[in-house]
Amino acid sequence: FKQKTAYEIRLSLVGSEMCIRDREMLALGVARTGAGLTPSFAIAAVAPREVGTIAHALEQMHTRLRAFVDDRTRMLAAISHDLRTPLTRLRLRAEAIPDPEERAKAFTDIDEMERMITETLAFARADALETKPERFDLAALVQTLVDDRSDLGAALRYEGPASLVIEGRPGALKRALANLVDNALAYGVRAEVRLGRDMHSVTVVVSDEGPGIPESELAKVFAPFYRLEASRSRRTGGTGLGLAVARDIARAHGGDVVLANRAGKGLAATLTLPLPS
């Protein structure tokens, strides 16, 4: 066998390192796509042809997915308008009901329908995909949620850092966290929000002192419109979409929401978000 020169060995090593970097760049691009972030499939001009082909295919796939989401969002916006028009007519007709009790019942039903339409469209749109990701202070966002509800008399406290900057969609994440916090306050009376992070992820734990959820129901409550108890949901004005929306937004960021009963009494909802590698 021909013995390689030192120059040829160095070229081989450099080529191997570039190939590894190209594969890492592709993997990072796929991970960012899965997390709902803007990906980059830029690779070296001298990368192997098959690597360039894969990068081009992934970029095209992301473009098609983005176009599909945009089309779906526009379609659902039109549906939202079309559904609210007949509801407005129903509200006007309900005002003509002579019996005050029946009129109040009609308005209650209409209000519930409007709330269900709003929350259903928010869930179907996947709010996390509506805006571009940006860097923002998650700790400040969480503290604002806690302060706003505390000012209204809620027994709620925050535990965590004063500042924690991440990349994501602040509007969508605020909606997800608000759903978890409001759910805890509705059924748990008192609640606590703890924010933390490690090398790989950020976690927001919303815990309460309520009755918890039967173990067999912990996964089921994420299903849209699923209710543990109809009277309980109606009493609090819920539609059974809050947890579904929260998990949908978290997963659009590459994270998740899980529920677990606390030792003793109460429920803990943990929202996890991955940090960039």
C-alpha cells in the first residue's frame, strides 16, 4: 500500500472535521425546525455533494411547512370572522326574549360559544407558530403574570431568578403559562410558580394545593374539550382547552408540559423548554 504523506494526512483530517461540522450543522437545523425556531442549513461550499443535497431538501421542506402553516392561519382567521357573525345576530335576537330568566340563559350560552370559538381557533392555529422567535426575558414574563394576578387578590408567589433570557415566542409562551397558572388558581386556591434551568433546558413548575387529578386521568386531561367534571369546568368558565393549548405551544417550541400529583396534596404542571446546544 502506498504510504500517505503528512500533507495528505492533514488534508484527510481537515476533510473529516469539515464533514463532521456539516453534519452537526444539519442536525442543529433540524433541531431548530422541530423547536419552531428559524433554522439554518448553511454548509461549507466544499461539503460533499450528498450533504449539500440533504441540506437543500431540508430547506425546501421547512419552506413548504412554513407556507402550510401560514395558509392554515389565514383560513382559520376567515373562519373566526364567519362564525362570529351569526353569533352577533343571535345576541341581538336574544335581547328580544321577554322572559328575563330565559334571556339570561341565552346570553350565557352565547358567551360560552364565543369563548369556545376563541379558544378552539387559538388551539388550531398553534399560536406559537404565528410570530418569529425572538430573545426575551422569561423570568420577567413569569413575574409579570404572577404580579398581575396577585394584584387581583390571587394567592400566588414566584420563586426563581430575576432574569433569564431565552429565545422563543413570548406571546405564545405567555398564553401557555397563563393557562397553567389560571388552572392552578381555579382548582388549587393557592399556587406557586418556580422557574429554573440547567445546561440543557428551562423549566417552569406551576404547583397548587388543590385536590389533584386521579393518576388514570393525568394524560387524558390534555385532550381538547376533555373535562374531569362538567360542573367543575362550568363553575370556573373553562372549555377544556387550557391544558391542550399550553402543551401545544410548549411542543411547538420543542418542549412539553407534563402533570404530576404532588406528595400530600395538589398538582404540579411542569413546562419544559430546550436550550440551544
